[in-house]
Amino acid sequence: MADNKLMVWIDQDLCTGDGICQEIAPNVFEGRDDGLWVVREDASHFGTTIVFDGNAAPDGSRGVARVPDAELADVVEAAEECPGECIMIEPLDPEAIANRGA
Ligand code: SF4
């Protein structure tokens, strides 16, 4: 299991759909069919891939992905470059992670 101290989510209401985040961190960000972007946990870090697309797993503020320490610099860069300012990085909250599937 990957070490992780932070989590990330996207406010899809503010996403412009340019895809810059995925260009920078393709293991953490993924385009959805409706042209908005969502977060993901990749199997290379977590053993199983989960895409927080509002179908297989919740999106928005409940679709929080754990950020592997190895991806942290790229995730921070993506948040800095995001024109919608909608990539939210927060300290890992075990309760929020546990509630993702509820
Ligand atoms: S960089 Fe920001 S605005 Fe652009 S697709 Fe990603 S989340 Fe959306």
C-alpha cells in the first residue's frame, strides 16, 4: 500500500475541462465522458484502480482520492496550474475516506 498523507478532490462545478491536470499527473486525474475531470487511485499505487466518476465511486467532495507520496509533487503542480482553481488538496481524513462508499 502506498504511503499517503493527503487526499485530493475536484469541484466539478468549477472545472473548465482543459485536461491540464491529467497531463501533469495521469495516475491521479482522469477525464470523464461529460468533459469534466475526476480523481482516481491507480492500481500501481493501491493495488486496485478506483475512478471517482460519480458512477463506480462518488465524485465531488465525497470522491476523495488518497494521494500517494510519490505523486504529491505532480498533484500540487496540477492544482497550481488548474485554471478552474478546483483541485482541492487536504490532509488525509480517515473518516472521509471511509465514507466514500456510503
Ligand atoms: S486542470 Fe482543473 S479545470 Fe482543468 S481539467 Fe483539471 S480539474 Fe478541470
